[in-house]
Amino acid sequence: MTMTFRSIAIACFSALLVCTACNNDPGTTRKQAASATEQLKRDTREAAGDIKKGAETARTQLTATAQGVKEGMADKASSKVDLNTADKPQIMGLPGIDEPQANAIIADRPYRQPHDVVRKGAITEDEYSKIAGNVTVSAPAK
């Protein structure tokens, strides 16, 4: 936007200088300068309006993005690991779960309830207490 404003200003004043050099009548020069200045003022107001509209649009989009991030972070269900469908890296991302435990969890599928992972012996009750808030189970495939 700054380059556009500068270009307009330079063009107006260049035209003014050319006209001044061609015509030595002070009245004509004054009218041309007034006309060029008025055009520059109109163009400046229009550019300022465009900048204001752009800033408002950007602010609205930024607010919507921030709200979406906030909602996404608050959605605990979408961040839970499904013990019936998660792959090994997802399961190993749970607190305290290593590769052998992840393999045991996968091998003992399906689970009807998250705590079944303890009942089936894939992990201990202490290990389960560390992941309980981060896991869920979907309905087992039939």
C-alpha cells in the first residue's frame, strides 16, 4: 500500500512540475496544483479505507482462528487414544507406555472398556492410572 501511495504522489507532483515548466501563468499553475492535491487527498482517503477494511478482515479471521484453537484444545475426547484402533506409535505416546507394553495392548484387543487393558494383563493397575484420562475404546469390530 505504501508503494501505491508513493507512486500516486510522485505521479501527481511530476505532472505538476511538467505543467509548471510548460506554462508560466501563476493562476493556471495554482489551479493545477490544487487539482493534483485534491486528487491525491481522494486517493489517500480511499487507500486508508482499504487498509482499514483489510485490518478489520484480518482481525476477524484472527479472532476466529484463536477461538478454533481454543475449542480444539478444550476437546478432550478428540485427543484420547482409542485402545482398539490406535497404532503402536500412538499407544507408545501415552505416559509410561513402552514398546513391549504397546505390543501387549495391541495383542489383547478388543476391549469393551478402557480398564479391560488391566483385566487382560496388558498393563498393571499403576500403569493404567497414568493413562486412564488419555484413553478410550470404540466398539469392538464384529
